[in-house]
Amino acid sequence: MVDAFQQWWDGVELWMAQLAFPFQFALLMGVLLPLCLGAARLIDRVVDNASTRFNPVPKVPPAQPGETDAGSGS
């Protein structure tokens, strides 16, 4: 299984190395850009969930109509 994958990867690498640079760049950006964006979104969600779990935001009850802010100073 590993040998087959290694041979396939060597063929892809050889094919890509023989392309002209603009085609190499376009192919690389077409593959790596979505992968990197997906990884960044995944990391962002994991960090958000971890920070919420370990440092929850206190829930503040909504202000009642007619109440003023205690810190307004007037």
C-alpha cells in the first residue's frame, strides 16, 4: 500500500516538475489555498471552543425598561 502511494506520488511530482512555472503556481494555489483556508477555519473553531470552555463569558441579564445605567454618573 505504501509502495503504491509512493510510486503514485513520484509520478505526480515528476509531472508537476515538468510543467512550466505559471502552471505549477496555478495548480499549487488551486490545491493549497483551499486546504490552508480549511485548516485555518478548523483551527479557529477549535480555539474558539476551547477558550469558551475554559473561560466562559458571564451571562448578564438584559436591562429592564426604565432602568438607567448605574455607571452613568449623572
